[in-house]
Amino acid sequence: MRKIFLSVLLFLTIFVFAQNFYFANLHAHTSYSDGAGTPSEAFQHAMKYVHVQAITDHAYYFERKLNGLDKLLLTKEQAMKSTKTGEFVALWGFEWTGGVGHISVYCTDEWISRNQVDLKGLYDWIIKKRALAQFNHPTSSFGTFNEFEYDPLADDFINLIEVGNGSWRGRTITDEMLSNYQLALRKGWHLGATANQDNHRVEWGSANDTRTVILAEELSFEAIMEALWSRRVYASEDRNAKLIFECNSHPMGSILFGEKSLNFRIVLEDTEPFEEVRLVSKRGVEKVWKISERQVQLDLVLEPREVNEWYYVLAVQRDGDRIVSSPVWVKQSSVYAVNERTRVQGNTVGVFFDLVNFSNDASDVRLTVKVGELEKKFEQHISGKSKKGFAVEFSGLDVGKYTVTILLNGLVGWKTEVEIKGETVLIDISHENDHPEFLQAVKSFLEDKGFRVVFNSRYFKTVPRGELVILPFPKKGGFAEASALNDFEMETLINYLSTGGKILMLALPDSSIAEGFEELLKRNVPALKLVQEDNRIFITLDGQLSNSLQEKGFIFLSTDSIEEIFKWLEEILR
């Protein structure tokens, strides 16, 4: 008896859709590699639980034939015999398993293994064979395909990515795979989201509720393959949750050109209530809906802000199950920037990106990179189906915030914000010396002046980096051993002074003289002594009591006034 249900109608009395929902498992193994059973047994088992089952055994096992016969062709033969239009579709393929990641390739008559080609060689093979492929379980454990380095030609054929994988009971759509899904999209890939069981035992399709859901016109080999090629799929941890995601009436997986107003439509249905729905873009989360419904339609209108945009849906149910759509891409040009990032070093901002030509035709592009009011212009010729990396630097910038913009033929390709911060000021709190009422005010004051402020909570084992170290005296009643400055710390701080650094020893109210603090003073001004008077600390020099001293890069200040601290900081950091 089938445990799944077909539906042409979602919300029967309200919504009518041209596509059907087919629940699939696109990644599984048999005894033809490191699994159990035969492909025929797998298909016979799976058809009780899913509409579509793929067997993707590890290709390097195919190097040893089975009774003189090719294992991939044997799998294909059993798949074709198991397929019954309108009832069940069986797919065949193989999994290439290299150290940089695993990729499933579907419905070819040939295979290639890790012993024959590396990742680039596999991409070239997929392009030559014009084969549909999927990035499998993108995690640090299995590999992320050289951080999803983009290949414009392979992008036409690697159309799927697992955001969920596993045959266990529990979470299969993980945060790590979702993060790598976004990374792949940012790098430029056009990928549909899938979730599969990766079975290795006699549990094909029945191990858990994880499914890839395919939106197709009918349950036939041709219609299923057309939907997979079109990325008309979504990933689900629920066995029968239904999701429609459209932009301007185009379904998930679509690539749109020239759309100026984006009308998003999200429709969800399941027996388990949905609690949160997110619309995610390259900039982050565009919209969050908090709901408690089993059936819901959500609508949103946005305007594209950049030349190349993508959007997908993440829905979470009350039981924690996640459903992730394939994206919709919206492009204003076939030439656009991907893999955009910035780097701030001192007073220099670096802008890095790849320029991609998605079209088969070559193109000339007017490229402008701006940081604030500064700009650099380039005239670029880029071949069809290619990419070109750029690194553009702007030096000598003042402290402050800047808008970074990439313009392509006058259109905004990317926009972000960066900040040039002043030198680092390190505030020590590792010696029972955290005085939050003073130090938080100091932090805010310095940050307003453009400095980067770091609280140091560890002993000084290495020479600090930055213009100033603020070393408050420990508070009264602190643990003696934790309050003390160790000998190696004194040496580290002396070395810091010798390289041009500055140290402000700050004696605040209710401070105490801990071991090592007077020794550090004497290493710089031997005639100095510390004096504790009630809740205050002072210095004496030649019999004179004082609350401050500056000797080259070494400063002592005893005060209960935050304004006096600010005054001294302005002088020290001038």
C-alpha cells in the first residue's frame, strides 16, 4: 500500500497548479558499490515510499565488472524495467567521490571515477557528455568543491545541490549545508535545492522522511528529467509538505531577465503547521513571516537592487522540519559580478570579485569600482560563458565609513559598506581589573574617534599589536594570583614599548597594587614608587606625590573622573 499521495490541486477550493508534486530520493547506493541489495531490489522497495528513486553507486567500484558486465549499464537496465509511467520513475547514475567533494551524475551510458580525473577533469567530462549532475552533501567532512570555485560551462549541467543528506532519524537539512548552498549561489552557480537519504542499507526511500520534491507535469522519465534540468525542485524534511514558490508567475528554478518589479508568491500546505517562513536573498533575509498555519499563501513585492539577484524560501514547521526551495534568479544583464568581497587593511580597501558572462556571446563592459567618492574605471571585453577575476585597491583612505559600489554599464552590480578604523587600542581585563563603569565608556569614546578597541582577557604572552595598551590596576578584593603581572608579561610589555607602543597604567577608584605592577613602573622610571591611600593609588617621585606621569611611551594616571581619562587619551593618541 502506497504511503505517499499525489496532488494536482493544492488548497483544492482556492489554488490550482499546472504541476504535480512528486516525492523523490536522488542519492542512494547498492551492493554495486558499498551498499546492500541490487538496484532492482532498491527500486522495488523504494516504489512503496517515493515516486522517484535514483541509484548512484560510487564510480570507482565500477572498475571491477560484475560477471563481465558494466555495473552502470546494469543499473540503467534495471531502472528502465522498474519505471512505470504514472506510477514510478527509476533513475540511474554514479557518484564521483574525490577529496574535494562528491558529485552525482545522472542517466549517462558511461562513467568516470576519481582514479581517472580530478574535479576539473570531471567538470570537463560532464560538459562533454552534457550530463545532469548534483553537488552532494557539501560539508567540511566531504568537501566543498574548492569552495565552489565557479565554472561557467559546468554551470549549465551541474544543476542540483544537496542542502539535506542522511538516512538517520533527525535533522538532515543542516546549517552547514545551508551555508554552503548560499556560498555556491554567491559564487555564481545556478542550483536547485535537494534533500536525499544517501542510503547504504535496505531502506531506500524509507529510512526517514527526507525528500526531494519535484514539480513536474506527469510522472514519466521525460517529465521528471525536464523538471530536474529546470531546477523545479525543493528540499524537505517532511515526507509530504507542499511548497510553491513563484516570482512574477515563474516557478522556482527560473532565471528571469529584465524584471523591474518582483511579485513573490509562496504557498505552503501540510498536516503539520508552519511556524516561520523566510525569503532569503544574497543580502540576507528579506522578510520573515511568523505564522501558525497548515495552509498559507504569502505575497511580497520587491524591486531588484543589483544586476544579479537570487531569492529562495526557507520554511520551518512546528516540529522543526525544514523545507528549502530552489532559487529564482533575476538578472538585468547577462554580464554581472559574483563572489564579491572586500578586505580592509590599515588605510587600504581592496575590492575583489569575478566578472561573469552568462551568455554564449562575447560582451564589452564599462566597469566602475567606487569606494566613497573615489572610483576606478575599466573597459572590459569578456568572452561568452566565461569569468574574469578582479582585484581593485584604494589606498590612503581616512578613518570613516565608505560605500563600496561596483557598476556595470552604469547599473549597480554590487553595493556594500566598509569602515576604516584607526589604530587598535587594547584594554586589559585579564588581571582582575575589569572596571566596566569606566572601561565601557572608554571603549565608546575611542570607537567614536575611529579606533578599534579590543578587550584583552588573556595574559600578555605575545607583543600586543596596536598604538596603545590600557592596563588598569586590579580591583580591591581580587584573587591575588590572577591579579599579578607575571615576569614574562613584564618582558612582553617592555618589548612592546621598545617597538614604539604606548602603555597607560590606569589607577581607578577601588584599585589595589598587585604584584608586578610596581616592578613594571620601575623598569621604565626606576625612582618611582606606588603609594596606596585608601581606595586610590598614587606615585611618588623625589618625595613628591602625584596622580600622573608621562615618560616617553609610558603613562601613569590615577583618577576618578572619566572626563580626565578622555582628556589624557586625546593627548596620548594625538
